[in-house]
Amino acid sequence: MNTIILVTLLVAIVLPAALIVYRADRRTSHIPRVPFGFGADADRIHDELVVLNLRRRDCA
């Protein structure tokens, strides 16, 4: 009985969530992903974020 309940919950919760993530990934596949810590632009993006954070603190 517990197995039936667990399988039902798995199908009712996990399957729709996976479908939503898959569809969202397909809709946004044309948007370039931001390299978080890896890649050629990661250092430049990190430096820009540090500068923006410092400017925000100076303005506050």
C-alpha cells in the first residue's frame, strides 16, 4: 500500500516538475548562459559585479 502511495506521489509531483523545467529550458535555449566561475568571461563578469557592488555601497 505504501508503495502505491509513493509511486502516485512521484508521478503527481516529480513528473510535472520535470516537464516544467524541460519546457522552460527549451524556451530559453537561445539565451546565452552566464558562466558562473568557469569560462573565458568569468573573471571579467566577477570584476564587474565587484565594481557594481562597491558603487552600490558608495551610493547608499
